[in-house]
Amino acid sequence: MSGETTITIIGNLTADPELRYTQSGTAVAGFTIASSARTFNKSVEQWEDGEVLFMRCSAWRDLGEHVGESLTRGTRVIASGRLRQRTFETSDGDKRTVMEMTVDEIGPSLRFATARPVKAARGNGQRNGNGSASGGGFDDPWASSQPAPAAAAAGDAPPF
């Protein structure tokens, strides 16, 4: 995507990713990465943390579902994506501008940890009518290989 600002951030997740679905069923995970520069101060012979950057991030579709299933608060990650600027108006009428990152790639940092990647089944990140991922390979307690009872066929849906 030509002309977009691409950045890479290394830092820790400040909370568990929050996985949500749009009205059309598209998955999106929202999370914040805290990143700070750490330098060695030779005069006192200690490491010192610099200012912390809190970057609000979103990951869409299959990537969002994988983030929600795989990453937790405190996990050190490496994320690459596109920087976006969004302007909105508060309830007080003040205009605010925020910088956010739409994540294209993310994974755990292996500098201080280990990980065992598991290849996910391919899907399109869309949810079908019964709430299960289309081809995503995710377990759905409401999905069943049994035919739907007459009441369910008449329009009853799971209670959520």
C-alpha cells in the first residue's frame, strides 16, 4: 500500500487483547503495546528506562482471532503495521487526534522467551450464521454436526 507510514514496535502488551466482532461478523482484536527505550548509564552503571510510548493497536480478521487466542498481558511482542491518525470530538466538544496502528504482522519476541507456533487452519476471518469461523478451524460449543431442531430452524439463536 503505497504512501502509508509503516512502523515496527517492540514492547509489552498492557492487557489481554480484547476480541470483538463487527455487525458483519469480522473479527477485530484491540490491544495496547507499551514500548520504552532502555539505555545503560555508564556514570552510575545502571540501566535506565526512557519515556514510554503507549501505542493503541488493532488486528483484523484471522490475525485478530489469532492474537486473541495466543497473546496475553505482559507478553513481549514485535508488531509491524500501518500508522493511522484519527480525529474525533469528545462529549465536551473538544477535538482530539490519536495515532493508532493497524497491525499487519505480530508475534512474540523470542529474546527472553520461547514459543511453539501452531499452524492455524485457513479461514477468511468472517463468521457464518451459526457464529463459527468459516474455515477457521476454531472450536464452537454451539456448532453441531447434528441437524438443527425445528425450533432452532424457526429462528431461535444461541443466547448471546
